[in-house]
Amino acid sequence: MRTVVLFILSLSLGITQGFAQAAAEVAIQNYTKANALLTQSITKSGGLEKLNQATRFDLIGTKYFFGHFDTPEKSIPVKDTSKIAFFPAMDLSYLYSTLNYRGDRTKIIFQQGDSTRYFGYFSDDFTIGANLSERNQLNVLWPARMLLLAHRFKKTLAWVGEDKLQQILAFNDLTGTRFNFYLDKSTGRLNKVTQLAYHELYGDYLDVITYEYSDGNTFTPNKVSHYERGLLEAMYQYQNFKPNPIVDSAFVKAICPTCTMAELGTGKPKLTFTKIDEKLGIIALEHLDNKVLLAEFESYLVVFEAPRNVEAGKAIIAFLKEKYPNKPIKYLAVSHHHPDHAGGLNAFVDIGASIITTPGNQAFFNKLLNATHTLKAENGVKAKPASFKMVPPKTAFNLTDPSNSVKIIEAGEGTDHVKEFLFFYFPKQKLLFVGDLVLFPGEGVMDQSQRALSVHNLIKTQQLNVEKIYTSWPLHNQKTYGTMEDLKASLAKNYPDLNK
């Protein structure tokens, strides 16, 4: 019997070792094939010596800007001009982009070694730190740079598959980002680069860069296109190539000569709570420059606005669960569809809260709720069917019990912001909570126009008794709340006959 057991054990070990050996051989064969294809592409591109030559060029084209517009997922074409330089021998590269959207906006990416400084189109200051993913915005714009990165991280190289025209390879860069390479079978040129990416609204998606070449011989592309979530995000023409340039030291020095570099933070939400009265309070999200209004009713809570992303939504929920352990969040009410007001709704749906919104947002919100978020596992939300309470255009909806009351009014028409917009009026407190139509600066008076006027018009047409106007954005450099006198003062210059 002992002999039989030993025989079976030795047989099992032999089979296991055989499988392990076979797996190792497959891995080596896969790498060997991928490395041969990459080497062939680099050779046909002129070899490592040529790829490592410094180069400078312009990208001129169109960025399809997905911004804060009047309907969900609307975009507009915007002219974008970028100056780009790569100095591989110095491990230095930079981008300077000018976007013409409501005035010229600037984006700067400066990369040296494993450190990146980044200034976005809507940034107030640089972020600085190692291994920032923003560097990939620069790297993917130049096929030679991507080939060099694949060669640098060739230990992670793998052959993925092929189609009729292309061989498909993959590698991981220093940040852990996994790129897929599509190499043309006949020319060896890099046709496409894809990577799994994450958007705080849409969740997991495939980011796609495609390169086009003017003829079958050149390895210098004439066009590059960028697709996000299957939508064309940008399209550029390569122009004004300058081989072997020198570093623009004046530009490098001017990137940020006096500002204090903002160290990349942990991203952990910072929340503070201030009571308005016994039933209302403001949750300030310091890191997002946003505010959320909390309304307490006898048996439940209502949260007004869900800024930016799932993490912020979960932070608000955790904060309220600790503060009000015996009261569930029954409703989330959002003024409109923009991310800084509705971006965190997934977290609230995940706990069973109903969403108070307008009919024009339902399809968009369902799309967001069905997105997966596995690439940012800390989100930890699963797609669930949402319960909506709709407030149709030009109507109102009341939530009331003996302890509190709110009138939710749709009046998006005339805001000059979005087509559908919810205002929140609390008659007992004589308080109006508004998304982002009016500003109350901490000092002085800001002359305002149509958006602020729409707040004034709503108060007058609905005959609301308003003493305090709270807003959800912005948080910083603003008064705690505005008064009717503040609102009228902001409109006095542009509408001098308003109070006559």
C-alpha cells in the first residue's frame, strides 16, 4: 500500500512539474516572439540610434471638448495648438498646449526622468511628483517615444495576438499602465496604442491613439487621433518638425519660476460640517471646492448635490452614517447633470437612495450607473437599477413632514447654463439652495448677468420669501451665504432697472 501511495504521489508531482515546465516554456516563447516583433519594428524605424535623436514638432488640430454644457455628453470642437519636444538622451520632454475655449487656456507637461510636472487647462497651480499618469498624455503623441518605452520595459513585454494586418504586443510602464501595441505586419510601423483607462464618471474604458502615415515608406506620422470611450476626443496634424533641437531653457525656466509647487496629495476627501439650524447643515468638501446641503427629516435624510466622483459620494455617506446612525439617506437631489453636482450619484444609488432629478438626465445617469469601476477598486460600487423621482420642466415637488419641508422647483429655462435645473427652497428657514448660478465673493461685489438674474427671477415669480441663498459651488473665497441685497447688488450694473 505504501508503495502505491508513493507511486501516486511521485506521479502527481511529476505531472505538476511538467505543467510548470510547459507554462514556463510558453511564457519564454511568448516573450521571445514579442521581443522579435518589437526589435523588427525598431529596426525598420531606423534603429535605436535614430529613435533616440531629439526632435521637436507642433501638433495643430481640434480637441472635442466635453465640458459643462446644457445637455449631457454634449461636446464642442475647439482649436488646440501644442508645441512638443523630446530629448531621449537627457530623458527630458515637454509639451506646451494652448486651447482656445472661453479665452486661451494653457496645458503644460514637463517630464524629466521619473518626475513629472503637470499644469492642466483649468489648473490653478502645478502638480509635481513621480510616476504621474499625466506623462502618458505626452508620450502617446509620438510613436518613437512609445517604441522606446516598450524597449525600456521589455521585461514586461508579451505577444497578445494578431489580426489580418497587425501584430499586437503589450507592455507595462513604470506607472503600471499596460499598453497594447498594434504593429503593421508589412511595414512594422506602430499604427495604434491602446490602454485601459479610468474616468470618475464613466468608469473603465479603452483609451485609443491611432497614427496615420502619408505613404508606405515613411515612419513619421502625419496625423494622430485620440479616442476616449469610443468617442473622438482629439485629432491633430504633425507640423514644423525640427530635428536635433536644443532645449528651450527659457521655456523650462518660465514654467513655474515663483509659484509654490503643489505636492500631489493622497486624494483622501476632507469634509467639514456646519449646522445652519437643527435640521439643515452644510458639508464642505475642502479638496473639491464644493458644498453639499444636508436636510434632516423625522425618519430619513436628504442630500442635495453629489460632487465629482464615487469617492466623494462614499465619503459623504460614511460621514453621515457616523453622524446619523439611525437615519438612512432616502433621497439624493441634484440640481443638474454636471459632474461637480452629480458625479457621485453611483455611491448613493449603491445604498438604495432615490435620485431626484429631471427627465432629461435619466438616460445619462443610467449610463453612468451601469459603468464598471474595477480599475479603481476602492470605489467598490456595483451597477444597480436606480429609483428616480422626476421633476418635469416648469413644475415643483414637495418633501414635507412635521419637522422639515423643501420645495424642489424646476426652472432651467433662462439660466443660460443648462436646459433643466432644480432649485431647492426651504420655507421654514427662508433659505434657497442653488447649484452654481450665482457667486457671493468674500469681499466686494461681482457684477453678474443672466445666470444670477435667473435666481432673482425665480424668487420673484415663485414669490419665495428668501433671506439666505446658499450655493454648492464654489466653496473657497466666498461668503457663507448671500442675501437678497447681495444678489441685487451683483445685478445692479447690468440690470439697472431691475429694482425700480
